[in-house]
Amino acid sequence: MIKLSSKIIGPTLTNIIGNIAFYKAGGPLGSAYWSYNFTRAMGGSSSQAFKAGAIAAVSAEAFNQIGRAFDGTGGAFWKTGGIGHVATHALTGGIISELQGGKFGHGFWSAGLTKGLNINGIVGTQQGAGWDAVRIAVAAVVGGTVSKVTGGKFSNGATTAAFAQAFNGNEQAKRVEAQKKRYKLYLVARKSALFNGEGVGHAFIGGISPGGTKEAWGFWPGSEDAYESFVYGAGEGVVKSDLEEFNKALDGNGNYQLLELSVDQGQYEQAIYTMASFNTPNIDYGLLSVNCTSAAVYSIIQSGAVGSGVKYWGSFIPDDLYMRIALGN
């Protein structure tokens, strides 16, 4: 089967497809198993096949781990597609090239430049087996070409680049597409006139759907005298739309501070539902009962996006929440 496939689509493409498929099925051992049998089918000795299997297993797992590590959560060096990410790809490519019997520089430039060109940016991050295959093919052509131009073997550069895309680049593409489906949830505080802000201050929650639809809701006193209602309590409160204020906050108005959270649809809807529940009769608005700040903070907590023990949750008035968000504590 391996020989027949190699005659039809070529040995390099056969090796790439087989390696990726067997790694997906059995991890590093699957990749090693494929490479051993491929090398034997191509006429290699048993020792050469064992070596090829070991290199394939290490290569696939190395790029897989690199993809997991460079997810942008550990600082500037760990930024996806950043200098650290590209440099790590280049270094790994150089080591693999030497293990294959080539020169470090050939693999270094092939893997580094392929990553630096950002195949996901060229092809896109659309999901599906077809799109994954296109990205792998483009990476293989780029990596093989760079390897050939720098004096190495096209097949070695193509295979290494294909591995990098399959076990790293395509996983990053999945994360990018998943992020596009995330909602943005905001805890917003407006400072009062006592701090050169507006009125008595206010806090609310806002949200933006993946499609860009915005909404914002806050708990308000039922009385026209907001200050008196806040301090003494003046009957039931009411939930109102704060979209106008939310737009001001998003536009960078200095009277507002925003805490942005990336959440899934369930967490987003839970926050909105919790805020809406404050419209229930018999919930009085006041400092000693429920006010805009406590309602907003509680809604964020109930979303499940953060824990109740983290910063900001000790706030009970808008000005305090404003300062906490501004200072990050």
C-alpha cells in the first residue's frame, strides 16, 4: 500500500499524510510505527527505519507541545506567532534537520520562515478537514522550498513544515475560531461627582455577542431621588437598559472603568438572567439592601466566569468599584 501510494502521489506526500494520520490515531507511537514501515517500504534498513520512527515521534510531539505552550497566556514571549514562537519553531526545525542527517541551518530557516510567514494568516483559520489539509499543503510547499533554496532537501523541509502546521498551526486555528464564538462580558463602573465624575455614580453589566450586538443592564432606584434612595432605601428597584452609558464607556470616556471578561454563551446568558432577576418585586434598592454595584458584581459572579474570592468583589459603591478596576485590585 505504501509503495502504491508513493507511485501515485509521491513518497513525500505519502509520508506526510501517513505520519499525520497515524499520530492522530496513536500519538507519538503511531507516528513512529508509520515512519518505521514507510522507511522499510522505501528500501531502508531496519536500523534506518528505527531511526526514522524515533525522529518522527519526537518531531510530531515537539511541535504539538510547542503549540500548547505558545497560547499567549504566559507573557510576551509566549504570544502565539510572536518572536519566541517563531524562534522555537526554527530551533526545533534545525535540530530535526540534524537528526535527519542534514544541516542545522537548513531546518532552522525552513521551519522558522514558514512559521514567520503565518500560514494561518495566508490561508485562513476556517475549520474542517479540507481547510486543515490546505494549510498543511501550503506549509509543506513553503517549508520544502525554503529548505531547497538554502541547500537542504525539499522532502525534509516539507515534512517538518507539514508536521508543524498539522500539530501546531491547525490547533492554533481552532483556538482562533473558538475565540470568535466567545462573548464579551463587562463589569462597568462610573465615578460620581465627588470624584469629578457624573451624578451619584453607577455600576452595571454590559455585553457584546460574537456578532457584535451590544446590550447593557443596571439596577436603578425606583425613586427619582437617586441619592436618597441609595442611602436610605426607597422602595423597589428596577432594572433598566444602560446601553447609552455602555457606549460611552467603550468609547473611552474617562468617567468609566471596564473589566472585560471573555465568556461562553452560557456564562453570558447567566449574567444577563441574574441581572434581570433583580426586577423581581420586593427587592428594595438601598445601601443596606441591594444597589447598582452589588447587583452588577453579583451578576458577574453568578455567570461562573470568575470566582467569588477574586478582586473587585468587595465593592459596594460605584466609586470604590471604579478605583478597584482602575488599579487592578
